[in-house]
Amino acid sequence: MIIALQEEFRLLKEGADLIGISLSRQNLENMISFLELLQRRNRRKNLIGTKGSQKIIIRHFLDCLAPLSLESIPSGGPVLDIGSGAGLPGFLWSLARPDIDFYLLDSRQSRIDFIRSSVNKLDIHNCFPIAERAEILGDDPDFREKFNFVTARAVARAGVVLEYALPLVRVSGQVGLYKGPNYREELKTAAGVAEKMGGSEIIVRKIDVPYLEEERYFLISKKVEKTPERFPRSVGVPEKRPL
């Protein structure tokens, strides 16, 4: 590992310990290597707005990893990350949990190309990038109701994301959404969408992100019955005309 990144390694390790997740040295080294790849690409493509390696560790890496401290998050695979962007959180989850298969979905080919390049450079065998829209994947019999867990971070309002996500989760699986302190504004609508899609009542879990002063929450809905075939609606409709 490059000596200049020893401080980032320490920060990541201490943060993971505070979260309560166990990362091996190989896990940590892979994450630091991914940090290098992300910063290098970010100089050309602006994948994330945050600048500075330690800020990225806190605001993105530890923030992404924090829900893994929750019981049964995820309990097993396969796992889908909707709107993965630069691989956050899905790529980091795949590094933390090499025992589970992760599928990273984004409609932007350039983002998927970056993730695929990172997978190849780090020789990761449990991470599978997909360039597609969530609405299309939700109608594909190869993917519909096939995932044990689906997550999304900074994609859209909770109700919109639940229409994307719940059709892709198998019955007894779960959806977990990253949200900030304003999640309450979305909760009532999201609860109605979850019910329409076969999801349970939404459980809100507060998650603590080391060194980050902002509040973070994880909204969880369990799939209790099959999603009606009419969902998800056509591409673009869930966001343009939310339920």
C-alpha cells in the first residue's frame, strides 16, 4: 500500500471498528485501492462531489458501510444495489462481504464501466455490474423477485425507490434505503407504496457513522407477498408520477 494512504487506512479501520463490523486486512487494502481508483477517475469524470481522501472515507466509505452493523443486513445473497453510481454502497459491500454475490445496477454506462474496471483491477469475484434501468430489470423474469436484499443510496424519494426495488425482492427478502434526517417527509407516502408492492410496514433504524455529524437512517421493508404484475410502471413513470 502507498505510504501516503496509511492515514486513510487507519481512519477506515478505526471507523469500521466503531461501527462494529469486522474487516480483514485484505478487505481494508482493497477498499483503499478502490479509493485510489475512485479519486483518479473523479479527477476526469466527477463521480462524486466530495474531495479529499479522508473526507471520502468518512462521507462515503463509512457512511456506506454503517448499515452492515445492523442484524441481518444483508442476511444473504444475492444483493442488488440500485443506482450504484460509483459503486456506493454496492462495491464497498462486496469488498466487506466476499461471501455474498452483489449486483450493481446503474443506467449510466460510464458508471458501470468504472465499476467493471474496478472489479477487474482488484480481481473481485462477487460483484456484477449491470447497465440498465430498474424498471426494465423489474420486468425481466431473470431478475424479478430474485434478490434477497435490495438497497439504494441517494437515488430518489423513498416511495419512488420502493417501486423500483420491491418487485426485484423475493418474498421474505428485504429492501433497505439510506436516508438523512428529513426521511419523515417521505415516510407516509413510502408506506403506501410498500403496501401496494407487497412490502411490510417500514421500520426506521438510526445508524451511527463515525466522525460524521449528520444524522443517518436506514429504512427497511420486508417483502411479505408477491408484487402485482403491473409494477413497476414503465421507464420514467415512477419518478414523474409517484404513487
